[in-house]
Amino acid sequence: MIAVGDVLVLHDADTGASGKNVWRPCMVLAVTSTVVIVAPRSGSVPGSIETPTGASTAFTKVGYFSRWRRPVSPPVAEAADNHGPLAEPYLGEVLVLNARRPR
């Protein structure tokens, strides 16, 4: 069972994060019966929240989270390699960065 804060390794073809043939760590932002929203992590494009390798067993190098939200189907998310929750304070920082803002 996946939960908000878990780091899943998903292919870019499933997230639409890029056209690359890449498996990318993504943090779960929200889970519903019809969609899982994830925040993909980039190892090459600097973003708002820098995360070291020790923040998750899914990370092989320093990377970044931005305000970047991608939908994934629940079956794809459930089938992904789940590395458990992102370490604090990064988990909280990514959630705050990606929180829905009133219009």
C-alpha cells in the first residue's frame, strides 16, 4: 500500500515527466481511488528543494524537487519499486512546496 511521502521509482513514460527512457524517483503527494499524484525528482535540473543521497534509498546522486506534479494510475504506482517515506525535513518541504494554493 502506497502512502503520501513514499518514494516510488517510476518510468518517465508512465509519469510523462520527460521523453527520456529513464526510471526516476518520485515522491507521492496524493492518493485517491482514481489517481496518484507524484512529484518527480531531477538529478540534472536544479529545483527548489535539494535532496542528498541519504534522504532515500532510491537516490543515487544529489537531486532536486520542484513544484512539479504528475498523475499516475494507481495500478502503475502500486507496481512501482517503493522505497518508503522520504526523510524529513525533505518530505515536509516537498509537501509544502506542492500544496494546492487557492486561486
